[in-house]
Amino acid sequence: NDQGITDGTGSHTFSLTATPSSGTPGYTYLWSVVSSGGVGSGAFTGSTTAQTTAYTITISVPFNSFDAYVKCTVTDAASTVADSNTVALTYTSP
């Protein structure tokens, strides 16, 4: 689900979880940043290619607002690959 934060400039942490609804158990996960929303890759703390079902990313920005987008690519035990919906991570200055 999309996530939004309104709490002043600085570091903003978003926590996401991928839960496959079908496929053959024995999943691998590859989270990736689809668009950094103009904040630049240096603003992201933590792996931008995390291989886990739960994913936490911290974005440190001095900007008044940004929209970054991430997705998770899941591969099951039968080598079937599926992408999650792209998730928006939004920050808006109060």
C-alpha cells in the first residue's frame, strides 16, 4: 500500500511487506527503487535491492516534498516471476 508522511524535513522511514498470494512456496524477493522522485539515490539509506519479504527504507531529504516509488519482484520455487504493484512513498511538508 502507498505510504505518506507529513512531519518536517529530515529522515523518513517506510516499512513495506510483500505477501505472495499464489505460486509455489519457496519465494525470493528483490525490492527495487523504480523512481527516486528527484531526491537522488544518495538520499536512500539501506539496500535499494533488499532480498527479503519485509523491507525498510529510509529517505533523508531536505526537500519540502517528494514522491518515490518502489516495487518487489518475487520469484517462486518454480522460477515464476511476478512484480508487485508499484508503491508510492510520499512526503509532504506540514
